[in-house]
Amino acid sequence: MNIALIGPHGVGKTVLGKPAAKATKLTYYSLDTARSQYFIKYGYDPRQAEQYIRQNNMIALFQYWKPFAIQAIQEIMPAKNDCLFDLGASFIVSPTVAEIAELQNLAKVNNTKLILVLPSDNLEISKRVLTKQGIYNELTEHFLDNYEHYQITDHIFFTDGYTTDENIQRLIRLIHRLKAF
């Protein structure tokens, strides 16, 4: 069985995912780390990404990354077992109904449980937490304003009000529960 964490940039997918994977004997796999390995073979041009970065246009950058991320997920997920995937934030840029359905189908077929990681179920608290961390931007705002409509996952993991260590322990318990079913 696999676990896949999705959510906005800076919400804690990596910080929580790595130790939770180790504690639950899952292999941690980061799509962000695998970006250069997989994206290039699908036609990704790093110069285009660098241009968006120089322009400080994160929405355009994540929109550019998204089709490559989807292709990489389509290749990686079926090839791995007993993994905790950190799918990065590329997917959360205005996902279409078809993209959500594809991710959900991939997860189902590959025995992968999707977990959306967010600061809070309260939109203002989520915005405040991410702003305080210095990573709140229009991309994150758009996702937070609309995530309820996407119905991406059956599991939403809220982090606000807990320390990092407490969230790691909470995520470990959630993973154990999901593995038990």
C-alpha cells in the first residue's frame, strides 16, 4: 500500500512525510526531487521554468510543471509499492475534473491513499499560518479558496494547533489506520 501527500507549497508535506515514512516503514519518494529525472523525458524545458522564476510568476511556473507532474505520477505510482509519495504542490494549480479523476483512479488502481495536507479547515487560519511562514501567495490563495470544490481526497490532514512532532505522530497514526483497512 502507498500513501500520497498533496497540498499547497510549504504546508508540511516534506517535513511531516519523511519521518512518518520512516516510522511506518514506507519508502519516502518526493516528486520534487524526481523532477529532473522524469520531467525532461516528457519535454520539460528548464529554461522556461527559470524564466518564470526570474519573473517571480509562481502560478505560471506551477502551471508549467503540472502536466509534467501528472505524467510523472502516471509512471511512478504503478512502479512503486510501500511508498509515501510527496506529490509536491504542482497538482494543486486549478485541477480540472479530469485531472482529479485521473489522480483518484491512479490512487485506487495502485492501492494508494491520498491525503490532502492543510493548515486548518478555517480558511483565514490557513492563510494566516502560510503568510506567517512567508510562503503564502496567489497560487496558495486560489487553492485554499477553492479546495472544498475539488474533492480530491477522502482524507484531509490539518496541522494548525500542533507542533511538528505532534503532527508527525498524528500522521503516523493516520497512516497506520489506513494501512489496517
